Amino acid sequence: MIRRLRKAVFPVGGLGTRFLPATKAMPKEMLPVVDRPLIQCAVDEAIEAGIEQMIFVTGRGKSAIEDHFDIAYELEATMTNRGKSLDVLDSTRLKPGAVAYVRQQEPMGLGHAVWCARDIIGDEPFAVLLADDFMMGKPGCLKQMVDAYNQTGGNMICAMEVADDATDKYGIITPGARNGALTEVKGLVEKPKQGTSPSNLAVIGRYILQPEVMRVLETQGKGAGGEIQLTDAMARMIGDQPFHGLTFDGTRYDCGDKAGYVQANLAVALGRDDIGESVRAFAVDLLR
């Protein structure tokens, strides 16, 4: 029986050193794509996919994320008194009990961050969303994955084809049978050395995992980069449960990279009815 997906984990405890000094006092997940923080975009994607409980794995200095998804009494009172609509804040005010926070005391890798949420996950399947990976598509990336998961069950990861010379930057899938956008996962390797990659299908920051992965992570040793890698734990589950990669029908922007972040802002701005025309005119003029 395929267990229904209700929970999602958002690992947001990282230090954001690639965006210093902007992230010295502000979480990198609060960096805006035009006017929506990256973490808001990820939460919106999860809600579209039917997720009911958001679990944030935070660290020190991340209180702005908690504040963002809370009621802002002074702001809302001021806006109301001035006759301004509060509709723009609707997506930031989640239902009571729909948000949980757990602290990751030290940055020990993605696998460790996910493991920190084990008591809240319990015995349910769950999604993992990395806010750095900004996904543009309709329906959203996680919704596409949930639709496929409801047919296959088991574990599922988002896959994307990358250039052969970029495979050492990602977790890479050893592919099995393919059926349209679905690829059977026969193996996973984290950041293989140049020339040793089993394919050019990279793992991108969206996952649907069964709760058994938590027991694997409990004894998982350090892997690439001296961190506890989620990829290594997932690899140990291959063969025990169905495991697939879904190639995302959309565009992914790496907002953990400065160039990727600027590209995401430009792409979103150009698609907006309110500012798209003026941004396009500016860009054309700038490139002359």
C-alpha cells in the first residue's frame, strides 16, 4: 500500500557563506526572488503538492524564518488602519500546527539535517525540499513528483540532465529502466570524480523518502566533504523499496550560486505582469 505524503522537511540550518556579507545576519533562505523569499517559494510548492505539515530544520541565527511564517501584529494592524489589503501576506500565515521547528546544533551535512527531524516524521513518508534549488514549472516540481509517487510508491528523487563536465558537482544516478520521465534508480554516487560518472542524471534538491531512511541515517558515517550525506543513505535503501528518479518538466535555477540567483530573479521578473515589460526594456537597453 502506498502511504499518503503529508509532511515535508526543509533543511535551513546552513551558514550561507557563499552569499556573505548579505547572509551575515539574514538567513540565505530569506533572500528574495523579486519579492518572495526562497523559503516561501519552496513552501508554496509544497502546499501545491498537498503537504500539510512543514518541518524546518534550523540553526542559530535563523529566527527570521520563524517570524516570516508567523502573524506580524504591528505590520498587519498598520496596514489595516491604512486601508491596505492583507492578501499579500496570506501565504506567509500557515495554519496553527502546520509548522514545526527543530534545531540542528552543528552543520554536519544534509543527511544529518534530515535525521534531526526523525521524531516529527515518525513512521510516515516525507518530502525534502532544498530552498536553494528554485524550480519553475506548472505544475510545480513536488506536485509532479507526488503524482508519480502515487503510482509507484517507494522513494523518489528529482533528476536533471547535466553536462558531462559537471557531474562531479552532484549526486548522480546509476539508471535502470526508463519510462518517460521516470527512471529506475539502480545506484547513487555522491560527486563522482571526472570520468567515473555512471550517467549524467543528477539528483536535484527534491526528494520523497520512506521513514526507514531515518534508521539508515542513524548509523550513517561521514562521506564526501566530511559530511553525513543523504545520498549515501538513500543508496543503501536501493533494492529494498521501489526507487525512481523523475526528470522535472520545468526549469531549475541554482540559487546557492550567485549567477544562478541573479538568473532566477531575472526570469521571474520578466514573467510578471506588473514589472515584466519595464524589466525587459531595461535588459534590452543594457545589452546594446
